[in-house]
Amino acid sequence: IAVETDSSAITIACVRAGLGVGVIASLPGGRITSSVQIRSLATDLGRVNVVAAFRRGRLLPDVLRRVIDLVMSSQLVDQTR
């Protein structure tokens, strides 16, 4: 059985309830994963693409625009796409 959730908190709750293994985006040692055993998949999955999606023409709040700009300015971002 496979279940897809729309939040990390729900996925972790399912794991805590004994429903199996969950895969989430999280930093090691994060608050949400403190109650379960974790294993990084970085060596198995390699590079992971992250997308900021918003409606075309939408004016973004300044704080969101700054976050996107900060991520895009990172050395780790492939800006050729």
C-alpha cells in the first residue's frame, strides 16, 4: 500500500502510528523528525530539484521574493533552466 500526503507532519504521524516508512524533505535533526529514526537519502538520490511555483503574473510578497532570490543566488543552483 502506498499513501501520498501533502505535509511532512502527516507523513511523520503515519510513521509514528506504525504505517511504514515515510520520505520527506527535511534537515537532519529537525524538530519534526525528533520522534522517529531518520536516514539521509542524499547519497542515494543525489541532487534534488526544488521548484518555486506561483501563478503567472502574481505579485509576490517581499519576503517570498527575497527567499527566492536568496536560493537563486546560491552556488548550488543551476540557473540555466
